[in-house]
Amino acid sequence: MQEVKRKYVIPGDIVAEGNMRPLVNVFKNGNSIVATRIGITESNQDGAKVIPLSGIYFPRANDIVIGKILDHSSLSWSVDINSCFAAHLPAQDIFGRDFSPAHDDMGRQLSTGDVIVARIAIFDRTRDPILTIQDKDLGKIPTGELIKISPTRVPRLIGKRGSMIQTIEKASSTRITIGQNGIIVVSGKDKEGTTLAINAIHMVEVEAHTSNLTQRIKQLLNVPESEIESDAQTNDSNDTTINQDGINSNNNDKEMGMINSNGSK
Amino acid sequence: MSLSKKSTVIVENLRKKQMREAISAGKRLDERSLDEIRPIEIELDVIKKANGSAWVKLGNTEVVAGVKVETGEPFEGLENSGAMIITAEVLPIASPHIEPGPPDEETIELARVVDRGVRESEMLDLKKLVLVPGKIVYTIFVDCSVINVDGNLLDATSYAVVSALASCKLPVFEIKDDKVVDTGKTQEPPITTLPVSVTTVKIGDYLISDPTTEEEACMDARLTITTNSKGSIVAMQKGLKGSFSMEDVKSIADKAITKGEGIRGKLKGMINIG
């Protein structure tokens, strides 16, 4: 296994020196790689990057997000996706190509305050992101408890190949929908399970950067001792690779998107 | 908050449902009980060039108030009283929903309600702030800036104004050869009472004290009651379309008096006055 070096940095700190490739949240200055965000560095053979510890959600095409409907014009809904960009959901996405503002009542489909899970269809940084709900498991979320966490904690909450979120879902008998923008909806049959899942999610948010988190989460969720021990071997690798999900790789995102929308892979 | 304007903060329908369920079970989304006030933090003399200042944090709502004392002409009809002007503004950094520009209705209401509480309680004995009757009086400006919005600006701003006024030091002015001279000395302000405002809102059939932004976005009606040190009601302001029954008003008034007493004790301790 390749060696991963980590340290905490603030913007302007040197992440690594030498002939390395700058990945995300860093820039190259001469022979050194310099951080642009507060976070943990990770440098290996592929290059050097910073995994941010705080920050807002920056939209990317194909991300699955949870948004709230703010209002609608005659052609689209405007959706708050917890970002500096306001997203738009075109009316044609729901009514089809023969949509007519005169005949179709947009307010009956989605009204102010409704919560939707959607995919970012188009985003190129120059215009506001366009959403779509034309996919499996996308659309309006009718029930559930809504919570917000920092978008930088989302990769840790999902875990390596969805391991963390699956552990929480299984132990609390809930279904958890995660948006890349830090909005989460927890739906469960009973109040106890939902509360347990919410507590676990908050624990991940607060302790995302610490080691052995998976083990502590399992203790919180009362996962039997035998399972904790059998998983202990993989915990370390989980913790060191947690944030690999956070890098800007499209393949990874698609995989995570499916985990989010299905609740399981 | 006017009758016509809808809150700019939109709360998700799921969250509203969560809130209603929690409230009907006697608890709020932030784990507080229905009449529990968020923790209050006060720091005095945060602005060195002001005659008095206070920073107040009520939960996540933060307000800074500054007192500046000058001399000027009295208001018409109040020739034998000092002048006091309380203003408030909500800075754009305080919330994503606030835009720069002239104050909106809510901000004007904020300044007026806070001003009314302080003025009607006669917290400052303005009659003692006269230099030349009918001509020159002390003019006290209290300017408030809300620097973070998380609901209940009325109470947070009121506590900031009261703390700043109670802890300020008035410069001693004298009249020499018909001119006002600053002697360079300071004096204690003529404080007679400590007004405390308590805001209660109605969500569905339940009464909730000290609402957060989310709760304010779901409220039907709002009632702010200010009491003085004797526990008498000195000012009131009702907001929004919703209505209160007679029992509601009585219970809100009782709460304003009992909760107000507790808050007054805290303010006294923090400001260090008897």
C-alpha cells in the first residue's frame, strides 16, 4: 500500500515540495504546492491535494443534491441548494416537452417549501445550475426528518463505498438520503431509530477528521461487539481513505450519487 | 414585521412538520422547552470611542449597541427634557436575506419598539439632562447594529441598548459665556429602572418565547412586552396577522414579568449595577 502523508494546513501553507501534480484546493508555485483552503493535506504518487475542513457547497455536474423550492416563474422553479448559486428546475423536466405555462399549473406539482432530491444536469460556473429529477429515486421527498451538516463532511458520512452510511442505516432501520450539498433526509418507521441515526450523523460531522470514527459510530449504534472486531481491520484503511471520495473524480461522484439516491448501493 | 410582508426566510415543509410535532410534544427543534430563553452573553465597552457600548449575544443573534452623548436643542414640546434617539440597522453580513440599502419595515419597527421600551419605562431620567431649559440639553444617541440574525432581534437589541445605556459614562458639560464646554469629567447616567422585553410568538396553538429565525418564519402572531424593574408592563407591540385570545395575552404577560425578572437579574449581574 502506498504511503499517504497528512498534515493540517491553512491557505498559503506549503503542502508538498518537489515535482508533484497539484490536485484540488492547491496551486503550484515554482517547485512547491500551496494550499488554498483550511484542511488536511494528502500527497502521494498521484499528486498533492487538500481535503477541506470547512466551506460552502460548490455545485458540480452530476452531483445529487437536496434542495427546497423557493418560488417559480412561468418556466422554472428556483431551488435553494445550500450554495452561493441558486439552482433552477425547468418546468419541462416535469411536464414534458409540450409544457405550456397557460395550461399547466406549476404550483400543483411543486410549491414553496417542498423538498426535492435532484441531480445537477448542467453547470459550467458561468450560469446558475440546472437541475433534473428525471432519474430513478429523484423527485419530491414527502416525509422524513431534515438535517443539515457541513458539505465538507458528506464524503466521510458516506464512507468508503458507502460503508458508513450503510452501517448507520442498518443499525437504526432508517433510510437516509444524502445530498452532496450537506442536506440530509432521514426517514424511519419509529422515532427512536430516526433519533439514533441523527445522533450518529451529527457525531460524524463533529468528529469527521479523527481516527477510529467507524468504531465509535458502531459503539453509538450498539452494533454487536463481534462485528466491531471483525471490521477493526478495515477501519484504519477506511479512515485513511475516507476523503478519497471527496476528490473531483467523476467516476467517484457517479458512484456516490447512486449510493445517495438509492440509500444503498 | 408588517402584516403585508411575508417572511423572506422559507422553511422546508418537512422542517415545519418536524417543528410542529416537536412543539406539540413540549419541546423545540433546538431542545429548548417552549418558554425557555436562549443563553445571553454580554460584553461591555466594545467600542472604545463611544461613551458606552455593549455587545449582546442571544443564542446566535448578535447585536452591538453604542451610546454617543452630545448637546443640542430639545425636542419641541419637551423643552425641559434631554433628547434620546435610538436607531437600529441590520447589516448585510448578518444574514443572507438582508440587502444593503435603506432600512425595511422590519428594521424600522425594530428601532421603534426598542425605543418605546426604553422611553416609556423612563429608564433614563431625561429631566436631569438639561443644561439651559428650552435651549440646550444632553442629546443621547444609541445606535444598534445587528451583526448576526438568528431570530428575536427585538429582545437582543433591547438588551444591548439597556446594557449600553446603563453602563455608559456621560461627559459633564458646562455653560461658560453662553457656550457649551466639555469639562473632561464623566458622570453616571441617571438610571431609574431596567426595562426588559420578552417576545412570545404563536405557532399553531402554542406559545413560544424567544423564537429563532426558523420559528419566526412559521409564526402566526407575535407579542413583545416590556416590563420595568417593578414588574409593571410599560410597552407592548403586536405583530403579524394572527390573533391571541385573552388567555394567551394574560399568559404572555405573566411570562414577560417572570422571565423578565430573571433576565433583569442577569443583566444587573453582567453590568454590575445594583
